[in-house]
Amino acid sequence: MRVFASFDDLTAAIGEDLGHTDWMEVTQERVDAFADATGDHQWIHVDVERAKNGPFGGTIAHGYLTLSLVPQFGAQLFSLETPGAKLNYGVNKVRFPSPVPVGSKIRAGASITEVTDVPAGKQMVIRYVVEIEGADKPACVAETVVLLLP
């Protein structure tokens, strides 16, 4: 895990590959819990029997479930030990190129693409690519934005 103790450390790491997380199995229980939390009970996510005959041959994870795992993946790759609060500020861009079948394994890689000065402190953009084990296309590509207060 990479530890960033200063804003200069972050700036120096722009463009570096921060590595990959461990593989995580996407279970039906996780998908069902996400459906309950968000109210999105579309059958392609939660109806195992119906989904067997659907377009993906089984249930798939919600795209937003995959995106919601980004903070967990980030915590495996790096630690921000800069002074002040760290706030999720938003997401510049998100794409879901490939569905995540329940039972598959996913992991993420990340890189810092930008560190800029903003009136409140620093703004950092991190590019995540969530891969599916054995798949040609990623499950999710996202640019997250973190506001770092002094």
C-alpha cells in the first residue's frame, strides 16, 4: 500500500500506477443487499431463476454497486495521511463497459491523474479501472474527485 504523507508526495505520483487490489467475489447476497439499500430490485440483479434465461445467463451486479466499491478498493491501494479532512467531491466520468456476473471476481487498479490547487485546499483526481477476472473489458472505469482540506 502506498502512503501519501504530503501534498508534494501526491503531486509527484501523478501518472503512477498504484497497483491492483485483491480479487473480490461478487456474491448474490451482496447484490441483494445493494438492491435493498437502493430500492433497485430489477430482475437482472435479484431474480436468479428469471435471470438464467435473460441476456446475461444469470444475475449481474448493479453498475452502481461496482462503483460503490471504489472506496474499499482505494483503501487497499493507498492511504492519505495529509493534514486535514478528505472529502469525496464527486465523479468526473463513469462508464460500465461490461456487466459483472454474480459469482465472478473483480479487482481494481488506480492512478492519480491530477492534483490541483482549489480555494478550499487541493483537489485530487484518481482513475480507477475495475477488472473482471478473465474478461476482456473492464466492469467500470471511473474518475473520482477528492477534496483535500489543509
